[in-house]
Amino acid sequence: MKDLPISPLAPDAFPDLPNVAGMQASATRVGFYAGTRNDLMTVIFPHGASVAGALTRSATRSADVDWCAAQLPKGRARALVVNAGNSNAFTGPAGVAKNAATVKQTCALVGCAPHEVFLAATGVIGVPVAPNRVADTLPQAIAALAAPDWEALARAFSTTDTFPKGAGACLDLDGVEVRIAGLAKGSGMIAPNMATMLAFVFTDADIAPSVLQSLVSAHVETTFNAITVDSDTSTSDTLLVFATGANGASPITTQDDPRLGAFSEALRQVLLDLALQVVRDGEGAQKLIQVTVEGAHSDASARAIAFAIANSPLVKTAIAGEDANWGRVVMAVGKAGEPIAVDNMAVRFGGEWTARHGGAVDYDVAQVDAHMKGQEIDILVNVGLGNGRAIVWTCDLTHGYIKINGDYRS
Amino acid sequence: MKDLPISPLAPDAFPDLPNVAGMQASATRVGFYAGTRNDLMTVIFPHGASVAGALTRSATRSADVDWCAAQLPKGRARALVVNAGNSNAFTGPAGVAKNAATVKQTCALVGCAPHEVFLAATGVIGVPVAPNRVADTLPQAIAALAAPDWEALARAFSTTDTFPKGAGACLDLDGVEVRIAGLAKGSGMIAPNMATMLAFVFTDADIAPSVLQSLVSAHVETTFNAITVDSDTSTSDTLLVFATGANGASPITTQDDPRLGAFSEALRQVLLDLALQVVRDGEGAQKLIQVTVEGAHSDASARAIAFAIANSPLVKTAIAGEDANWGRVVMAVGKAGEPIAVDNMAVRFGGEWTARHGGAVDYDVAQVDAHMKGQEIDILVNVGLGNGRAIVWTCDLTHGYIKINGDYRS
């Protein structure tokens, strides 16, 4: 991680995550960074795992994302290799060669097929690495495998993050315990699809790949695809969910398995927790902002309006200034290009309506001011038309963002 | 204007604009601002004028924009009344009542029909004003009418602008001189459609409204709709072009009039000059950035990619840091969602290619560094696919933007 102050919105401590049976992991060092920090996470599933995921829709996505996109439909994993410090994006044939060498070495060391190896990378764009750079360090990474040290793993693939991100859950499904542990990184270049973001979730439940994929596809929309820091979409965004099936329960192979509901909700909560931690670590963030849009023509329309608000620099700077500037919210609604009933519009900050029926109303200024001074800001807009609803999250836009991304010479 | 330092990108002086026959104007004071600054521009066309325009597409546009939209198809103007300090947006029935009173008073004083009165307003959103607030000051504004003092007029409707904006042209059409003078305001909430921006252009040419409208509609796309400061679209954007016909030449009534070509190009140059001045006054701007995209599937696709680059906070902060960070440009291209040939992509800063054929290339670092230290930055991206091309302009994202928009308590 960079030498930045820890975000004021960070959790007090890294959470206590459960051990997930059926996997081993290590955090080691390739050397993409000066100093001694680790920059490689290696995970092995000795008996394999189901895998599902969601990947960036960027047209300039990395070679690693291309690789995962090709293997995901096969749905089985034996290994995951993730490096920080170089994104392997916009690296052309050199990037493909690096991945080929990494996969080949992994297969040799683990004894698996190429399509069972998953790759991810984050860091600088457009700088090719030597083909064997990662492969040559894999023997050491494999030798270091052990039960997961979650915090050390999260740190190994972080970049400008100011704190390591983890979330987990334990639940009982028909008398068998299921454990879920997830890790994420990301703090800038965060916008759907998806954040600039890597996230890996592991569970010892036994779930068929197609069932797992349907859960991930559904939940990503209301979690990682509902956050934005700066509207910039990464070339490397990768979410992978692995299910080792090592908890001893019978497999979940259909959508109508009665155990799926509780697992699905637990998975969603882990994904949401990780996604919100990414926003809490948004570059320069001082406040976490929840934007709810109601009364839209459709949920998709509500979502478009919510993102227009969440990505508006004028809204985000106003909140940095602790100003309930609902006029800027109205502006942002207007620019979304979605149908609204302007004379029926209303805007609420915290619990107080600042505008209703398409115009200003008197409100409790002291109460709104107190809300704006807090670390968690709640904006609700009703656009007065229908029943469409969406929630997205962002952070404020502060001098810290400029400092991190623009003050090269300070 | 606010008490802000003048933009380093400002012209040395307000230009010397020609007198336009057939109009009188005054800059007076309603009192929307504390102190003594003027906040009202009133223009009268004693013998009428053709009028054409372009208006914001915001769904929360102001009552003034609604009014202009209704009158523009009739194509004739006798008066223009513009105030700064209150945008009359999101003001519901009160905003409509204020406009009705202003129009009624103007008609009484000037002796014209309501549809010949044009209105514009800029400033705070969502604060209704008393219905007669502007109307009551109009007798004084009419009494002060004189030949235009262009700089005083530009200052009268400015808000956070750090310098008044004007541009003009004189040309000879078949032995008759034609004069064009234009004024603009805007420095934040600037994005197409259109900028947060008011612009008014006056000419003594005699041009039928439909012909004038076709020119304005064409040229706005490559001028005011090709600029962005912060991706935020205003509720008040208004461009109006008035042609008094007082220069004595025969009217231009058809698209194939041989005089139209030269006039059209002169008008486009005035609009472009004004639009670039708005970017040069972008809140916190230290650098003017021209983004050219070539090789796209279509011109529209090139434009979408160019705006993805121009609106990217990570690109804009990199340029503030004088860093030719072409990796962030690649990221922005990727997020545009437009077709590209990634292995054929190339990025140029100033005259130096920093990436070609989908990857990094060696380049003259000293030359690129020198370019990045300049006030005008030129980025060209070829996406390697077709013949689509577009140019847009923006400015860098600096601490100044945060300071102006977020440091309420500093």
C-alpha cells in the first residue's frame, strides 16, 4: 500500500474471517514494488472448486481479464494467482505471453489443467513485464502455502488502498456450517462495471458453477456495480467467487434447493460489505454517500439518475463542503436524460426534506447541518413519476483526490 | 464576478468588438448580489431581429429556458432580458409568474408582443424570486439603453467567471459590411448540452430565422456542445443569436444564398472562440486540453470516446500534474463503451506518440515533458478502426476546482 493516511472511513480493524476448508494460500513477493512488501497472492484448491465471476466491460481490459473470461464458462478452478504492481493491461502480445508462462508453471506445480488456473493483476497500465517474471516466483509461492492469513493476503494485492478489505460470514444450512470469506482491493478508478477493483470470495459450500454464477450475476448489480468513486472504470476489474465444497454437505445443484436462499443472502452481504469498503477507501474520501432514487419510470432509470448524482463533481464537492446543496442534486437529476415529473420532485438529506413538490421548502437547518457534518451522508430523491428505485454509493470529492492523482510534484 | 484570481488561461484583454447596428443595450442592477455589481443585461431591437438558438436538454431546465423554447419557433425578437444571481430553475409556479411579470413589463415599455421577448437567467437554483423583482427595475434599464458597451454587458450576467468573455468578427459580403459581436458567461457546471453557459451573439446581417437556426444548430455541435469542464450540465444553458438586418443589405432567405458560406464560417469562429473562453475559465483551470479522437467507427463514436477522456477525473488530474499518463487515457477509451481496435490503438501527447500498435513505445521524454508544462495540452488518440473523428475541449482538474466548489468553510 502507498504511504497515505488511513481513510477516516476505514473500519476499526480487519475483521475476524472464518477459515474456509478446501483451500491453501500464500502471500509472497515478485518485486513489482520497491522495498519489501508482498505483491503476489497465490491460492490453491487441492480438490478443485466451482468458480463464478464478473469482469470489467472495459474495451481495453487486461490480458488477465481476457484469460478469466475464457475460462469462467468451464466453471472449475484449481488455482488463483493475483499480482499487484502491474495491471498487464494494454500490453499486447507480451501480456499474453506473461500469462501463458504463469499458467504453464502453475499447471506444472499443481498438476492441473490450464482452464483451472485463474489470473488477476492490478497496477500500472501499459508496461509489459518479462514473460517469466511471475512464473519464476511461483515455486516459492507454492512452498509457502498454508491456511489463509486473510489480512496478509488482502495486503498482497492492494495498490493505493489505505486499509486491507475483508468481509465474511458463517451460517448453518440444514445442520452443516458454511463459511464465507472475501477480500477486495480498490480505491480509485472506481465506477461500474465494475470498480477498479479486485475481489475474491471463498466458501466451503458445495455449489454447482451455474448456480453460483446466477447468484454472482444477480448480486453484483446491487453491490460492486452500485458503487462509484470517480466515474472511471478500470481495465482490470475482477470478481471471482470460489466454492470448494469441502464442508461435507451434499451439493447444491439447482436454483430451487431450499438451502440456496440463506446462502445467497449471506453472499450478497459479503459482496456489499466489500463494495462499501472500497468506497470508504475512495481516494481522498472523507464521507460515504448513499444516493437513493425513488419514483422513477423503472429501476434502470432510477439507477441512471442515481449515478448521475453520485458522479457529479458539483454534488461531491458540495458534500465535501458539508453543504446540503440540493440545487446541485436537481441539476444532476436533470442531466441524466431520464423521464421525471419535475413538479413532483422531492429531495431529502438525512431525515429532512429540503425540497418537495418541485420547489424549496422550509426545513430544520440545524438538523440537516448536523447530518452533513457526519461521516455517512444519505441523499434521497423522489422524481415523482413511478415505482422505479435504486441505491448507489459514492464518496465526496476532496483535495485528497487531487493530491493523490495530480500532485506528482508536490 | 466572484472575488477569484483571474484564470491563467484568460486572454490578455477583452477584445475590441464592433458596433452592431439595430440594437441598444444596458447593464443595470436588480440587486441579486450584495455590493454594487450589475446583474441585469437588457437588449432592445427597435426594428426587431431574427432569432435562433440552442437550449439545455436538462430535464430540470429553468422557467426561462422553457419560455425561450416556446418562443424560438416564431423566430422574431424585440427584447432580451438576462439576469445573473438567480437561475429561476426549480422554482415551479413562482418562476413562471416572475417571467410573466417580466415579459408583461417589457412589452409595455417597448411596445412589442410577448413572443418577441427572450429571457435568460443564471445563478442559484431553486430559490424563487418575487414576481416583480426584475420587472420593477426594467424602466430604469430601458432608460439606460445606449450603443452596447460590450464588456460592461458581459460582466452584468457573469457569475463565477474570472474574466468577461467576448468575441467578434467583421466581414464583407458582396460589398456590404457585416458585423458580429458575441458575449458569454460560464465557468463551472459545464458539459454538453450545453455548458453552464449563457451566450448571446448579435449581428447586423439580415437573415431569415429558419436559415439562421440551421447555422446555429450545425455549429453548436462543434463549439458549445464540444466542451466540458466537469461533466455537469446546467439547468440554464442558453445560446441565442440575433440578426437585426440593419446593415442595409438584401435579406438572406435561403440556404443556397452565395453570401451564406462566409457568414456561416465567421459565426462558427465566434461561437468557438466564446466556447473555448468558457473552458479557459473552467473552475480551477490551469491548462486548456484539446482531445482529438480519430480512427473511430463513426464521428459520433469518436465524440463519445473523446468525452470519456475529457471527463475522466484521472486524466484531468494527471494533466494537472503535468504527467503524460497515457495509461489513464487508455482506461478512459475503454470505459466509453464504443468499438475500438485495441491492438491498433495509438496515443499522442503534443507531437510525440507515447503508444502505438496497442502498446508502449519509446518516445522523446524531454519533448513530451516540455509540452505538458505548457498551458495548452494536445491529446490525440487513434482507436485504429475507421474514419470517425471528433475534437472536444476541456481543462485540467485542480485543487482550485475543489476550492471553488467545496471549500465553503475555508
